[in-house]
Amino acid sequence: MSSIFQVLKRQQTEKSLEIWRSTQLSRTPNQGWVRTIREALGMTVDSLAVRLGITPTGVRKVENSEAANTITLKSLMKAAEALDCELRYSLVPKYSLEEMRDRQATRKAKEQIQSIGHSMKLEDQEVDSASQKLLLEELKKSLLEGNGKELWK
């Protein structure tokens, strides 16, 4: 059975995600935020280099790696700090956490039914669609009430 702790954690996480889901965030500029903000401030590459304690070539590497989506979070945090900015990032699920669990349980249950159905078909004991539907719901329920390990295997 899914523990009350897990349910509460999902609910708290959903609440934290509400603001991210409801906000229409602008896309990252093609040249990246570091360069965009630096240029908007009128800051030179040399000035940012001094603030970061690196060379101007290093700043260009930071800006280029951000634009190429290869920058590390650590480097991006340092650049944000040097620009007097906060780095905020989030993973925002496309669906609610409960819907994601339900979708996964449906997938897993269908896989299990398919495996069972194949074996039964080989033995000339096919299961009718009403029975398959009932079995699907029971397997989903079992997966959702479990500790989550079976759900994501």
C-alpha cells in the first residue's frame, strides 16, 4: 500500500509545481541568458571575466556552452552570481504526478496482460475483453497501491 508519507510528498510536490505550470516562461534566447543579460547591462566580456575570475576567452566559452546547452549547473550558477542574478531551474512534469503514476500503471498492467495473454493464447485459453478490462484495472490498482518500485521497473 502506498504510504501516507508518499501521498503527502506527492501533494507537496504538486503544490510546489503549480507556480511553474501556471507561469508562461519565455524561451531561453538563442545566445543564452548569460550573454543576453551581460549585453543588456552593457557589461563587457572583460568585466564579466574579472567578476568570474576567469579570462575573457573563458567567458566566451561559458556563453557558448550555455547557448549550446552544454553548460554545467555549477558554471551557470557562478555566471548568474557574477551578473547579480539568481539561477532558478525546475523540472515541470507534463502531467500531474498522479496522472503520471496512473499512465505508468496502465502501461505496466498492459505489459503484464500482454505477457499473460500470449501464454494463454498458446494454451488455447484466450481471455475475453471484459475479463481483460477487469484484470487491467486490478493490476493498475495493485501497482498504484504498492510502494512504487514495481511501478517503475
